[in-house]
Amino acid sequence: MRVIAGTFRSRTLRSLKGQMLRPTSDRLRETLFNILGPAVGGATFVDLYAGTGAVGIEALSRGARHVIFVEQHAPAVALIRRNLESLGIGAEAEILGTDVVRAIERLGARRVHAQFVFLDPPYAADAEYANALEALGESPLVAPVGRVIVEHLRKRELPERAGELELARVVEQGDAALSFYRLALAA
């Protein structure tokens, strides 16, 4: 696994052995950041279910101002820390070693406003998708023009709405898909 573009282009990232993590593929990460484009520069980016940290590190490599990694699995938290250290990333990154819903509540209480929130639960964890989307839809974490991006199996249908979030776009690639949510426009 490697960083696709930007400051850390072609640098290798470590992963955990075995099936504990399913990192976002290089190809899907490239598609994601091609869609997000230069808007990532200067943004606050939240990487939920961060795993190896590859998506958040890609955001930093492409100019994100601050990335918050949320991961509750202790070996993955240590892995993210090692990957950040190997690239010399410091103050622009923050790791929260807690469950996603609790992290969303804490970040909302801190008045963090993220332009991008990436959500990639384990594909088989049905409840995680619903719980995280609902928490994000009720949280001030998502900036007014922010986007929530959900990686999931292509065959999984996500809700059209979750609280204040509405589905705006779905991009399919192989067996995976990226669903893009935005805050619903006030009627």
C-alpha cells in the first residue's frame, strides 16, 4: 500500500497482517481524491474507522490542514501512529482511539467543523453504517458545505437521508462504492 500523490507520493504505508483490516484500495483512494480535487487543500478531514490511516494520510499528502483519525482497535491505533511517524507527520494529525459515535460526539462538542468526513466501517458491520451516519446527520461536525463520503460494498444500499444528511452521488468501482452525502438544503 502506498500514498498515491502529493507530498508523500509513492511512500509505503504499513498494514496489519491477516484479515483484521481491509484498507481502501489504492485505486479507490485515487478515485476518491480525484473527485475531491483541490478542495482537500487547507481542509479539515476526519477519517473514521481509520484502519491503517491510508485515507487520512493521503489527505495530508494532498494538502489537508488537519486530519483526525478515529480508530478503536488498539493495534490499528499503534499502526496509524507508526505510519504517521515514518512520514514525519506531527501536529497536523490527531488520533482518537475510541468508537466512532463517541468520537463524533466529542468532536461536535469541541466545535470541530470538517469539510470532509470519510467513513469506512467493516463491510459486514451493518449497524456501524447506520449508527455513524445517524450520528453525523445530527452532529455539527460536518461543515455547512462539507461532505461525508462512505465506502461500502456496491450491493449495499445506504439511506437517501440520515438526519440532516442527504445522498448526493454514488460512484461504483469494482465491488466497492463511494456514497457522497451533503447537508440537506433548508426548505
